[in-house]
Amino acid sequence: MTRKRRRLYIVGGFMLLFATAAALVLAAFEENIVFFYSPTELARIMEQQPIPPERRLRIGGLVVEGSVGRDTDGVTITFRVTDTVEVVPVKFRGLLPDLFREGQGIVAEGNMARDGTFVASEVLAKHDETYMPKEVAEALKAAGQWQGDQE
């Protein structure tokens, strides 16, 4: 075997090893990617094709005034999230953040149930009076309903 051919095999081997490592990394990322949707985007997607229940996603918006309720088990909380155009019902089993309240911005992570209810596994709330999650602010700006600081 000539030096040129041996060098070609070594470079080819490294390229194959690199491609395999990149494929494994991308496969690992694919399992952990969670997309964010506003209620309007979610409604548009659900019209075209239902989201499979096993697919994780995030939704965000404002908690609708007067929509927060507790189920009889005392642990399950139901509320609605809006971007002032569409509304998504949310069900969450667990403890809500201390700063969670009606009229405030939240981001919830979970899955869509077959009945159109978002089943949240985690709810994130704002941390001070001026903060709104970036995704929620962008969704409200896109809907023309942003009332925060003008940028």
C-alpha cells in the first residue's frame, strides 16, 4: 500500500468517525427539542393536523382572568392561556409557582391531549413585575396586543 492510499484510508476513517459522532449527537438533540407555540399558532397547527400526544411542546401566553380552578382532588389545577386571539385550556397536576396568577404571562411545557387540552408537566411564571417570557412577548407582539415597553 502506498503512502498516498494509506493517508486516504486514515482521512476516510476519521471522516466516517466524525459523521457517526455527528449523527449520534443530532439524534440525542432530536429527542430533547421542545418547540414553543402561542395559542394562535397552536390552533392553526391543530386545524391542519392534530399534534401526537407523545410530542412535547411549550405554550405561552397570559392566564385568562377568572379561568383558574381546582379539581376535586385538590392537586389538579385547570386554567386557560391566551394571546388575546386564541385560548388554550391547560390542566396541571402539581404545585404552581408562587408568582402564578391570573392576567400574568406564563410558559407551560407538556403535551396536547386528544380532546384539545394542554396537559402541562411544568409551569413557569414571571419573576418580577416587568418580566414577561420572551416567547410570550413575541407572540403578543405578533398578535398586535403587546402593551409593554416599546422597543
